Amino acid sequence: MAGVMDSVNQRTQLVGENRLELLLFRLRGVQIYGINVFKVKEVLQCPKLTMMPKRNPVVRGVAHIRGGTIPIMDMGMAIGQTPIPEDKINSSFIIITEYNRKTQGFLVGGVERIVNLNWGEIHPPPKGAGKENYLTAVTQLDDKLVEIIDVEKILSEISPVEDTVTAGIITEAQTEKAQRFRVLVVDDSLVARKQIQNCLQAVGFEVITKNDGRQALTYLQEQADAGVNITEYLALMISDVEMPEMDGYTLTTHCKADPRLAGLYIMLHTSLSGVFNKAMVEKVGADDFMAKFSPDELAERVMTVVDELHH
């Protein structure tokens, strides 16, 4: 396994090239699943798990790793499949990930390899796929379908994220002002879209949502073609970074290269924590960057932007 994870550290140079790397793994059957390597901190043989009283059944226990205590969730169980049996836990693996400023582990049957792909090869899940609500995307690899799991949805079910803005953070005057503006929200996770939408609507904004970078770019270009002044029409765009068809960095680059869209304020909003993002944000010309997900912080940041841009 060391070989797989040694290479995780060389990942950051792919960003902005509309590329991603997936860590491929299996649960209990032959189906191959993927998770973005950027989210993965390490992969380990499953250590001894300590049981927790009153835990969510999906949480199989906690592991003590590098001086910290990390909840370990059964990935298969979380997406409605059969859990890994007790007697197989020792021979299973855990994928340690960092999402939305927290570290958690996912118990999986086996880890395969890392593949390097273009976001253009990653597609939204087919409609009516039954479990499509747990997938953000799919891709073909060696004639096999790889299913990319919506980890944000799993986490929101196990420990729901607060998406309401604390009373008093936004003034009445700001709410009144917000009601004059629209915000474009781009995210491939339905859960993340809803969280951001609820937060911004609570402040008073009208919210338009798109599921990936390609959809968002097409929408913006159509508005501009129709003669709409984008900077008057939209207060700002809040975009996820990792999305099928076109990632947030590539979307930003396209917007900034189009004179009609260049003035649009773009905030990248991602569950990837980590330092490389600041540099990437500057490289692609985005205006701001924020780690998911704090409704109060998002509301405050968005109002600050609106106050600065629209006195």
C-alpha cells in the first residue's frame, strides 16, 4: 500500500489542468468505486476499532491513528449495501479522508490503484440508477463502470451539517440589500448545493444552481450572448472545485478569459482543505477561496463581497 500513497503527495500539479486522480477501491463485490485522491490522507490496513456507545450503526467504531481518534464508517453500509462482516474487518482497509475540515475513515473491502483522468471523462450518474443518489459521477475504465461516491451525502446523513445562519449575523439592511441580487452556485453534490442554497436564501439572495462547470459556463455564455451584463445580473458565483465534465479551476479560467464574464466575482468553495489551494486560486484567477462548510462564515463572506462590489 505504501506505493499507492507515496504518490498522493505529488498530486497538486494536476490541478488547473482539468485533471483528477481517483483512488479505486472495492466494497464487497466486483463493482469498482472511486474517490478523489485529493481528499485522501492515507490508506491503512484496518487497525483495531474501539466500539462507541450510542453510535450511528454505519460508524463501526473509532481508530486511534497518529495521536488522534478518527470515526471509521462502513462505506458499503452507508450507501445501502451489506456491511463488512466483523470477522473480515481485520483484513479490510480504511481510507482516511479529510472533508469539510474534519478527518474520517471509510472501511472498504480492498484498495486497487490510483488512476489519472480528465474531468471531461467523468460524467454525471445515469438517471434512475437506483443508487444514483449516492454517486456524484461515473467513468469508464477498461470497459468497466467506475462509480464515484458522494461522500458529502454520506457525511450529511451520519452527522448532519448545520446550514442555517445564526440570527444576528446578517443585519436587516444587509438582508434588504441581498434581495436585490442573484448568486450562481455550482456544485455536483446535491447535498452541498442544498446547503449553500439554504444558507444564501436565508440571507435574502435569489439562488441559481448548476451541477457542474460545463453547465455553469454554458449558462453564463448564453446570458452574455443574450446581451445580459453578467456583473449586474449576478452578485457572484460560488463554485465547487472537483466536478464532472469541467472542474471549478477550469471554469474560472474560461470565465476570466471571456471579456464578457471576466468581471464576475468567483469564489471557489471546496471540501478540500490544504494549502495548495491558495496558490491554485491565484493561478486560475479566482477572486476568493473558502473551505466548506460554515453557514455563518459563508453568509458573512458573501455579504462582504456584495458590500464591496455594490456600494
